[in-house]
Amino acid sequence: MKVLLTGATGYIGSAVTDHLHAAGHQVVALTRSAEPQPGRGWDAQLVGDTADPASLAGAVTSDIEAVIHLAPPSGDAEVDTAVIEALAAPLRGTGRPLVYTSGVWVLGATGEAQEVGEDAPTNPIDIVGYRPRIEQAVLAEAAEGVRAVVVRPGIVYGRGGGIPAILVDRARTQGTPEYYGEEGVRWPTVHVDDLAELFVAAVERAEAGTVWHGVGESAVPVRELARAAGRAAGVSTAPHAVPAEQVAEVFGPLFADALALDQSVSGGAARTALDWKPNHPGVIAELESGSYRPAAENTTVAD
């Protein structure tokens, strides 16, 4: 397929590009600038900005066989709804896929429930407050002949990036690992390359009107994740909890709430129905012996 990819320059977009190519697909990157970006491996490059829906007119040409929308939300529900309209309209009646990237934060805290699935009701925290409405706008396109699909990644890690990289950097700069919220907070996680494989599976095989959780490990204790981030940073002290007020001062209140969110989310449906096979190391192993270790080269182990 020839796949139009928004967010192609980003952390997840780079991995998705690699895995689309490995599966034999072509990637047309939508970028804000026409300036060439050597080494990206794209087959073509189009100019458009998902913060400006009008700029997307004509982006989905007749030879585009699929669209993966990875670009982050603008923060304006009307703008993001208009982006979905611009991307979906040329696909109507074709049966071609439109894959939208959401996230598990739309579920809110999962409480005592273990490994909630895609049928769980949404209860979004403020940082993703309107995103369920965008999900529904995407899924509604199934009635218009679009193979509309929503993917909700967990906390993405691997290739030295994602939120775990923040924990490594904080451990290095503060001299001690830290975590946020209550001691029992858990994060659903997914390796970025496993997630990229899920996007390929969604483009190739997911049915219209479906939602998929991109989760490799359903509930990783964040205190243990912080401990592993400390090891990656060369810091051996025990992790400590950061008070909510201090977290908000450092990261802002919206992101602070997300970091303190306790969730247990299942990614089993995609394994069964899409034959998705996440096989990369878990986040703890990745932090301790994988792509985050170079961060420790210029640090010393604390007493």
C-alpha cells in the first residue's frame, strides 16, 4: 500500500515508517515544511500541517491507499475534528483504512479492575479530555465506507525515547530516581517497535469501526520502573515519590495527572484478532540493559 503518514518525523512515526517499509509498503510523509529530510526513508513527502486543516486539502490523493494519523492533537477539538474530516472525506466509499492514534489515558483510572479491554467506557483525564469525541468521529466514518480504526497505545518506550526517557533524565539530574502519585501506580506499556507492528497490522487487517489497545505489558509498577530508570542513569538510590504539587510545578498540572494515573489495560484483543505479537523486552529490561543505557556513560553511581 501507499500510506500517508502524519507525524512521520516523530518518535513513533519513525518506527512506523521502518515497519511499514519492512512489510513492503510505501510511506508518504506529511510534513510542515518542504525541506528534504535525508535519511528518513520516506518514499515521498507532502507539505501540510495538522494544526491547519485547510492545508490538508488534496493530501489524500487517489493513489493513497491508507492513512495513518500519528500527529499529536492540537489541543483544539474543532481543529482536530476538521483534520479527521479532511483526511477521511477522500476515503469515503473506498473501503481504504484511516487509522487514528489515541491513547489509553482516555480510559482514566481503571481502579481495581484488572486488564480492562476495548469495551471499557472512556473516562478521560483532562489532558485528553475531548479525545474520545475524536475517536467517535473517526469510528463514524465506518458508516461512510472508510475502514476506520482507532489504536490506543500505552506508555511507549524503546529506542531510548518516550516518557521513560524523562524518568532517566530526572534520575540523572536529581541524583535519585523518582515516581509520581501513589506507590501502587501502574502503567500499561508498549515497546515502540511492537507498537509500530500493531499499526501495520491495523492497516492491513483491522476491520472498520474497531478499537485496539497497543499494550505489551498491562500494568508495570511505576516504582519499579523508576528504579530501573535510576539504574539506566547510573543512580543506585531507592526511588522516592514526588509530591503532587511539586510534580505540577515541574511538568504542569495536566501532564502531572497523567504521570500519576493508575491503570491496568489489556492488549490481548489485538494479539488474538490481528495476530499481533509484541516480542521486544519489557520496559524494565529495556531500561536496565537496552537503549537507555548510553545515558549512564557520563554519570556516576550515587552512594
